[in-house]
Amino acid sequence: MNDVSADPVDRRRNLRLALVLASVAATFFIGFVVKMILLGKG
């Protein structure tokens, strides 16, 4: 019963969720860095 999370489908779902969240975080971080660079030059 404890091996439900070991299902390959659940792992794929969790991996996809992790990738989406990481992409969103990376996008915000890159946007923040670009903003700081542009404001620094201005």
C-alpha cells in the first residue's frame, strides 16, 4: 500500500510538475536579473 507513489505514471506526473515549477521559478529569476541589469545601466 505504501508503494503507490512508486508508480511510474505518478513519477512521470511528479517529474512534469517539478519541471513546470522549476521553469516558472527560472523565468522569474532571469526576469529579475535582466531587470536589475537594465536598471543598473539606466
